[in-house]
Amino acid sequence: MPITSQYLVKRAIYMVLSVLGVSIVGFALFRLLPGDPVELIVGPGYFAKEEMAALRAKLGLDQPIYIQYFIWLRDFLSGNFGRSFRFDLNVLDLIMDRLPATLELIIFSVIIALVVGVVTGVVSAVKPGSWADRLSQTTSFVGFAIPHFLWGIIFVVVFGAVLRVLPASGRLDMDVEVNRITGFMLIDSLLHGDLNAFVNALTHIILPGLALSMGLIAMVHRTLRSSMLDVLGEDYIFTDRMKGLSERYIIYVRALKNALMPVITIVGIQFTFLLGGSILVEKIYGWPGIGNLVFTAVQYQDLSLVQGIIMLYAIIVVLTNFVIDVIYTLVNPRVEFK
């Protein structure tokens, strides 16, 4: 059943309330942490107490926390995310400058996970108990057991330090430049027709992309294998075989389409979790994205920047969940939303 206008209105209200709730929790949490942001900005004992108080008043930190929140909310709704204490730049401009790097890394990881996870999941389901099935299941257990950041360290040591076949930091070599169009280095290099820059960007994103995708590969594989085994046992699959339809058509069209439903859910949920997982991976690989920015913002208690990043994450999460619902209707029109 297609998505109705009533559903869209309800979902919009839920999305707004969710983002508002996250903004309240995030705002209060980071302002209750110990430490003085003003001292981190100017250094302890650098200014006199009167000057520190004046700076605190200028930044609005002398107001009660609920007054600070409503001032911030008013500015946020007007498109003003505030100014970063640490970088002395507009928060929204700073976030938008770093966001493409993080999104490119996460999307690349999801693509790797889908390709590898779907292929191995289908093979395991079609030939259960085979050596390929046993190998892929063993690998999936390892993928689940090791967290993102540890995979990142392993890949740095093995492929970056020992084998030295792939770069272990940054998005491009120092002597390679790509004029920014979208902020996605792989896309921008192709738009400029610079194949060398594309290859350079690709080699830089492989290791952090693999580090982020390992857990998701295992999850997609196991979910699809289980789903495919159930679907292949359905009566309509037996009927298709009785009709003489080709096995390839039955597996990759009839069965796979229905088996992908739980995979879509998993990928949608994990996409948002990868935002959090990318923080440590970006730090390990010196990836100039939102994750690295989070470390700096929290370290210096850059409250405006922290709040801006929290809101960005919240908006991405609610929008991702909505997109997953839309994809549901495209894959299976029988899904009903109320």
C-alpha cells in the first residue's frame, strides 16, 4: 500500500518531536559536564576574573541553562547554529565542510557490506553446508566479534605498516589536489576527469571503509542467509520450479526480492550506527570528517559545535528511518503504513 498523506503528517510530527527531544538532552548533558569552556578557550589564569566573566556573559554562559536553551533553539530555527569557540567559524559552515567526508566513508562502507554480504548470503543459502557456507559463516562470526576501531588498527598495521600496499591516513596524498564540487572526492575526481586522483582517493578510502563495513558485512550475510532459507522453502518457490522457471530467475528475482526485506531494515538501522562508529575510525585514519570534529569539540567543550553535530546526527537518523520506510513500499507494495 502506498504511503498516505496522513502517514506523512504523523511521521513529520514524530520526526520533529524526536529531534526536539535529542536537542534538549544533548544541550543539558554537555552543559552539566565539569570544566569551564571559557578557561579552555583562553587558558587558565590567562585573563583576570572580571575579563573571564565578561567573556562568559558575551557567550551567554552566565544565563540559566533553560534560558540558554531557548536562545539556542530560537537561533537554530532561524538557521543560526552559533559560532565555534575553538575554530572561530560559523558552526553550520564548519559542519557542512566536514560532512561530505563522513558521508562518503559511510556510503562506501555500506556499498561494500551490501555487495559482499548479499553475495555470500545468497551462496550460503543456495548451498547450505558447503565449504563456501562454512567459510562465510566463520568469517561472519569474526566480523561480529571485533569492533570497528579494532578492525581499523588491524588494517593499519597489516596493510599500512607491514605490507605497505595502501595508505593509512587522509583522503588524498599531499601532492594530489581535487577542486571541490560535491565534497565527495571519488565523485569530484571523476567529474574533473582526473583518473589518477580517483585512484588515489579510492586507495585512501579502502582501509577505513573496510574497517567500518566488517560488522555490517557479517550482519547482512547472516540475515540474508536466514531469510533466503525461509523464502526458498515457501510454496510459491516450489510452484515456480514446477512451472519450469530457471533456477537463476527463481533465486535472484523471486526469492531474493522477498528475502531482502529484513536486510533493508538492518542496513537502515546500521547506517545510523555507522555515524557513531566512524568517530573512532576517522580518528585512527586521520579522516577529516565529522568524527574528528567531534573529538576536538568535546575536548575543548565547544558547546555550539557539539550541539550542532548532535542535531546533525539526529536529523540524519530520523530522515534515514523515513527513507527506509519509502524503500519498503518500493520493494514490497503490500506493506501498509498508518
